[in-house]
Amino acid sequence: MKKIFIVGIVASGKTTLAKRLSERINVPWHELDCIVHHRTASERFKRTAAEQVEVIKEIDRNGPWILEGTDRESYRQCLFELADTIIFLDTPLWKRRIRILTRFAKQKLGMETCHYKPDLNMLRMMYKWTRDFERNRDRMEAELQRYPHKVIRLADSDCLEFVDKAGVRR
């Protein structure tokens, strides 16, 4: 595993898994949100789909990587093709809902940092994205079926065991 795409919906545990896996196998990880929404010293702006793919291709040219994020049409095909392994983090819905609320509270209290403004609108959007994902789950499942030799499906409870075994090839 040299090029790993970790995909899942909001609060599925993507960032936590990416950080732990990165440490375990000594491969740099990147948050796709930071590729989509670029931050400079003075502003934060959304890159175009072409710009997003170009940044991903630049990361790919630099060697092994772990990229984690939600499924976005702008980069989905590129990452599914470039990745050696696609990890679909399929955390139970009830756990994701609790995590969204917990994350929001921690961000509001300054206990956790984020790349966006943690306001009620963002909280509503996270629940909306979660609901939309569940309604359109069949689309994600169909996309993953195109890459059976690359896909690893993990429930949240499987992540630590997976990281422990990460040095072993599939």
C-alpha cells in the first residue's frame, strides 16, 4: 500500500484513521478539504475542479500518499484511478450523528480546531450531507464495485486492528 484513498462521509473517522495509518507506515497524509478549500495568509477560497485534480496529481508525483475526504465528483475518478487501495470507512449512522454534535461542541468551546466556521449553519449542513449520503448510498456502492481489487471496507470498530496490521501487504 503506497497510495491510499480513505473515503467516507462526515464524522466517519477518516482523519483519525489517516493520521494513525500515516504514523504506522510512515507515509504523508493530506486532507482533501484543504485541497478543495485552499487557505492563504489572507483568505480561504474554493479551487476549481481542474485545480483540485492538479494538486492531487502533484501530490501523486511526489511519491506515496494517504488522501482522506468525503466523496466529491470533482476528484473521485482521479483518486479511484491513482490509489493502490481505497478504504471506504463505513461507520454506523448513529455514531456519525453523535460525532457531528460532539465535534461541533468541541469546536465551539475551542477544544478542537477546524478549517471552517463552526456555526449552526455548518452543523445543519453536516447533518444534511449525512442524510444525503444515506439517500444516495447506492451510487457510492456502485462506484466502489468498479474497483473490487482495490477496495477495503471498514466499520469504525475495525480501524485500530487495520492500523495494527498495516505493515502487512494485502
